[in-house]
Amino acid sequence: MTAPALLPLSGRRLPPLNLGGSAFPHHRATLRLSEKFILLLILSAFITLCFGAFFFLPDSSKHKRFDLGLEDVLIPHVDTSRGGKDLGGFLIHGQGHDEHRHREEEERLRNKIRADHEKALEEAKEKLKKSRDEIQAEIQTEKNKVVQELKKKDSKPLPPVPLPNLIGINSGEPTDPDIQEKRNKIKEMMKHAWDNYRQYGWGHNELKPIARKGHSTNIFGNSQLGATIVDALDTLYIMGLHDEFREGQEWIDKNLDFSVNSEVSVFEVNIRFIGGLLAAYYLSGQEVFKIKAVQLAGKLLPAFNTPTGIPWAMVNLKSGVGRNWGWASAGSSILAEFGTLHMEFVHLSYLTGDPVYYNKVMHIRKLLQKMDRPNGLYPNYLNPRTGRWGQ
């Protein structure tokens, strides 16, 4: 018995497998072209990136100064090949100078820097040896020097003005003994008030007599302007209290400063400060009172910068910003205040020769003359923006 055949004896004949180059005629060629294209694209992008990066590199010349050493910064290097020229101990590049001279100049400059450094250290050691109070006193002294220098720069000489005969106190003595007694009593009361202010509130605007301390109302802001001192000058002079008058004059000369960040009443400052200073000037002839009055008047002028020229009731002495009281008829100016600036401002123009003060108050007078007056009377409030009367 024969074994069964494992393979079929009949069927479709398979074609022979050809492993030659013609089996896949286009596949390998196509793959080779695409690879070349990709490689060429990558190479082109890399070259473009590298070449373009040169245009974005920072300018190294701008950063060379950061590479300098400390010695090169303090002592400029001199190019001896170009030479240098010495003018008064300073080296100018490119003008011919020998290397030995360069080294001498550099050494001299190093010695000077070293000496200055040692001097600063010695001064610092001396400062540390002093007490806290001594250091604060020195600081205050330096501040006072700076303030005095600034005052001298700001104070402009005023034109000379012929003064009338000073009144003084040489006449007017009463013959009636009763009147003389009353007069002496009034002088005694003035002396009592001044001495207590001198002891408990010196330099403050006012004095609280029961609390025995100084204070300031909102009409003078939060600064110590010595309102009582300025206000009392003419009275002290008329009463013959010349020692007290000189005390007040000395304080005004050294301490009265209007360049403070303080909001003040234009009306109150005018009648009490400018009026008081002008009165003291006319009585004594001391130039300091006229100078201070003019300085303060210049601080008040920004209050007139309104659409109508009617001044604000309040002004900041430092910034020049003005405003009105909120309770005064929705922020109006008060006739009793801006209507009483005339006398002081006219005298300021007379003393300085500057018509700006006179023009300010005359503008107010002319404006009031043109306005309607209900029932022939002026209302108390006037809006400085609209020029209309308030209620």
C-alpha cells in the first residue's frame, strides 16, 4: 500500500519569483529622491538660521565698560603708543606723553584716592565717638546753614522807599493823672500777656492760657508761624516795650518761614501778618519786616488765579492751590474777606514798585462796581468761578 501524497498533484501553476532589479522598478528610486529632498531642506534651514543669527548678535562695544576692572574705572588707562599731553595734571589722549610720566600720574591719583578714603574713615570714627545729642546738634546746625543760604538766594533787594517821620512814642503823654494810671495798667496787662506767651507758647500761633500751651486754629494751618508775635509787634513798639519788640524781631528774622506745606486763610494772614509786618516796618523802619511782608504776599497771589479774579478764601502756601469754605454758600468767597485786602496790597506796590498787588485789588473793586446790587446792597457771598452772588 502506497503512502498518501502530501502535496496536491494538480493545480494552478505559480509564476517564478524574480528577485532582480526589475521586481520593484520605481519604489527604491522614489524613496531615494524624497530622502534627498528632506535632507536638503533641513540643511538649508540650518544654514539660514546660522547665517541670520549674526544679525541679531548684540553690539559688544556697548558692554565693554562692564568688563573694566575697578582700577581702570578709577584711573583711566593711557595708550602710550598714541601718547598723551599733560594739562594741569590731567592726561589728554593722543597728544604725546612718556610712559614714566603716566605711571607717576596714576600713582599720584591712587595716593589721593587712598588719602581721601582714610580721611573719610577718620571722620566717621570721630562721629561715632560723639553722643547722640551732639550728632543731632551738628545736623541741626547744618540744616540751619542751608536754610539761611536759601533765604539769602530767595530774598531780592527791594527799592528804597522814602519813609515818613517815624511815630515812635516820644509824644502823646497824657496830662490827666487818671488817664495816665489807666494807660499804665493797660501796658501792664500787655506785658503780662506777652511774658506768659513767651514762656508757654513761644513760636506757636496762639496760647491757651488755662492749659498753658500753644495751639493753632485752622485759619493758620498746622504750622508754627508765630501769629501772636507778628500781631503784637506794633502794639509793643507803641507802648515802648522795646526789649519785647526786639525779641519778636529776632524770632521773625530767624524763624518766620512761609515755604511750608500749610493751608491758611487769605483774609486772616493778610490782616494779621502782612498788616502787622507793614505796621512794624512803618513804626521802626527795620527792613526785615518789609522783606517778610513781600515774601508772604507772593505766597498769597496764587489765590487770585480764578476765572473772575476773586480770590479763594484758603490757599496752600507751598503748592498755591486754593479753595473756599464748604459752608460759605456752596463754596463761595466772602465779601467781608476779599473786600478788605485793599490797603495792605496797595502799600505793597508802593514799597516794592511792583504794580501786581495794586492791580489785584483794583480788579476786585472794578468788578464789584459793575455787578448788580439787589436793593442797592452787596450780598455776602460771591462765587469766584461764575461771578454770581450766593445766598
